[in-house]
Amino acid sequence: MLHASLTVDPARPVGPVSRRLFGAFVEHMGRGVYGGIYEPGHPAADEDGFRRDVIDLVRELGVTTVRYPGGNFVSGFRWEDGVGPREDRPVRLDLAWHSTETNEVGLHEFASWLEKVGAELMLAVNLGTRGTPEALDLLEYANVPSGTTLADQRIRNGRPQPFDVRMWCLGNEMDGPWQLGQLSAEDYGKLAARTAKAMRRLDPDLELVACGSSGAAMPTFGEWERAVLTHAYDDVDFISCHAYYEEKDGDLGSFLASATDMDRSIETVVATADHVKAVRRSPKTIDVSFDEWNVWYVSRVPAGLAKRIDDWPLAPPISEEPYTVADGVVVGNLLMSLIRHADRVTSASMAQLVNVIAPIAAEPQGPAWRRSTFFPFATTARLARGVALHVGVDCPGYDTAEHGEVPVVDAAATVDAGAAALFLVNRSQTEEAEVTVDVAALGMSTIEEALTLSDPDPHAANTTDRPDRVRLRPTTRAALIGGRLRVGLPPVSWTAVSLH
Ligand code: AHR
């Protein structure tokens, strides 16, 4: 048995937890849209072809914002293809995922789906094969009430009110050699600044996200952010972070510590943004939009998705990760990393939402169900409210090949009028951890809920045949006596405790 002692002090707030931390991402990729959220002819499809069972799960997940339509896809996308009468929409080749894009679902359809799930739209513009003029056209089409050709076209297309999209991503992963239209940091920084300035002339209150690095392992990580922000600091509000983690070569210990890498990435990007702020003597602070994060077994993506000129499949299955208990524990821990940086990470999108790298599986003509990663996301989105607090963790550490020595227990905490929530991870593969926390200063006297994700087999996963094999279970190992909370954490587990 390991022991961990936690300090949670209401006098040490990190910052308010933005509801936008619980965003997700839907890309035209694999079976994310077609065969995911949209499957006309499915027994659960509504009048618009959207699956009601998927809508119900997305609502249960508690997703607040959804980034759309890519991802790599957006860097070759012509937004006009996805508006207007469906029978007139062109069928195109999607060069990002080597698929056929029918454009059956576009801006109008996706916005109406978001209304059904109750989430905000975060739109990305194509700065790969296109540039400022097309971004302005899309903005005019989406946000101008009426009286211009594009605004009136939107009205004719069935949307009298503007979409009023607030958050816009200025391209996607523009540092990536895989991206259509990859740019140098200098060139992208200038383009982002130009595009942002022009977009703000049209709609001054937009919230604009410049592309940061595609990941902390990119050779230009850090320098990319510095150069981009040197050009675009005054024109944007956010710099993006992206990170995907996977268990490599059976090294579960390193994988379970992935959140330490996310912590470092966030802190590096914040430090870089603040360096630019200092150099510019700017009163303005740039926040982080962590708009792609998840566990993703990138190494399992077949090298060269079919590259034949006569083979462009329609919504082929790509990266439909089975997700294990360990994957769910890591996702829960990544959310804890976002929460403890709530002062600077004010928007985030789990990538993605349905079928592709997703917490929700939707079977063709069949049921939709929850993968292991669904549970920590839904619970954290529900319980992490109010303000994030600093948490001190005193516990043993262990060595990892990837991240050096890491603490065996990790924790995050939030407090909100009369309620508090603690999120805990035990990274030990063999030992239970007993955590004690003095919660007297929080003024909490009752445990409202205590839920754990764990399994004797950390590689257990939900499947079509057993969609409830992995789920959250109430823990009997939590007690609050005399202002001291004690929680027993099984090996490789994620736990949420809410207090009142
Ligand atoms: O989410 C899958 C892909 O990962 C996105 O299209 C891209 O932005 C990232 O590389």
C-alpha cells in the first residue's frame, strides 16, 4: 500500500475553470461525420439524418464546444461546397484522409446538429490551399446578418439568423509536413496576422486562435510559437496546443505519466507567449487553446492510407480506437492537467468525438456505446466547476523511460459555491494508494459521489459484444471524517470525488 498526502487550499486558486475546457472535435475524417453523427436510414436517425442515440451520448458526455471541420481536412476544404441545395453540392477528393467527400454535411447541417447537442461551434478556416479572402467570405456568410451577397445566400439556404460563430481557428497544424500548404513559422505568422486583422475588421469581437506546434515533439516546438506570436500577438487571442499519447512497446509506466508531458507542453507554450508579451511590452495576455488532445495509437495508422488514384473510399474506418481502462485513466489524467492550468488554458477540444479517436462508438445500423475514455470526460465535465485550486501532492515517485521520475499519484481540485471536486489518479501498476486530504478549509462535510475507473486488467476494453465491460463504479473506499478525506485508489485507476 502506497500513501499520498494532499494539500488543497482554497486560498490558492489557479483560476476559473472555463466551460470551454470540455470541448471536442469533429473532423470530416473516417466515420466521424458520415456513419458517426450522421446516418440517414439508421433506425435512430431523426428527420435530418442525425442519429438520436449518438446525440443522447454526446449530451451525456457534456461537450460544450465542438471544433469543426478539421483538422487536416480543413487545409484542403472549400466551405462553399458544403452549403446550398444538397443535390448541387460537388463530390470531392479529400487529400488529407484519401477519402471521397460528398459534402452532404456542411456548415448548416453541422450547426443544426450542434443545436441538438447544445454545444458551441468553433470553426476552422482553410489557410492551407486557401487564404485571407476565402476566410473573409466564410466569416461574412456565417456572421453578417443580411444585405450582402453571401449573407443573403445563407438566408436563401435556410438560415435567416447569422451563425454568430465566436471562436475561429486560423488554419490547422501549419508546421506539419503532412499538411496541405505547410508554412514556415515566419510565413504562417504573417498570414495569421493578416487574416486575423481582416476578420476583425468585419467582426471585431471574434476570438481567434493561431496555430501553435502540432506537438511538443516537433523540431521547431517553442521557436514556432515565438515566431508566430511575434507577428500575430496583437491580432489573436489564443495559441493552440496539440498532443496525442499512446502506450508504446508495452511501456505502461511511461504512458500512465503522459499528463506530465502535457503539463510541460502547456508551461512551455505559456512561457513562450509571455516572453513575446514581455518583448512587446504588451498589456495583453495570450491564452492556450488545447484544441486537439487525446490518447491516439498513431503508430497503428496504416502507413499510406490506400494511395491508389482509383480508390477513394467513402468514410472508411480510420483510428477507431478500442480504448482500454489504462487509456481511460490517462484521459482522466490529461483532463487534470488542463484543470490545473485553468488560468491559461481556457479552451480545449478532445480529439475527436464519434468513432474516430473517440469516446463514442456508433455501429452502422447498430447501437452506439461508450468507450472507456467516455467516463472520465463525462464525469469531469459534470463535476469540475467554479475555480481550480493548487493541489500539493506528497507521495513516492517512480522512474519512467519517457518522462524521468514522476509522482505515483496525481490530483486536481475545483471548488464552487458549496461544492468541491477532487480528481485522482494512481499510476502504480501493482499497489493500491491511500490518499488523505485535509478538506476542512474547504468547508465540506459530506461525500456526494465517489466514482472509480479501474479493472484487474488495465487493458480491458468495451466491445460490441460487451459494451458495458468497462464502466465507472462507486467506490466504497472513500470516507470523510473530521475534515479529513481518505480515498483508496486501486492500481491503474482514475477516481472522482465530489464533496458538499
Ligand atoms: O485528429 C486527427 C488529426 O490529428 C487531425 O486531423 C490533425 O490536425 C492532427 O494531426
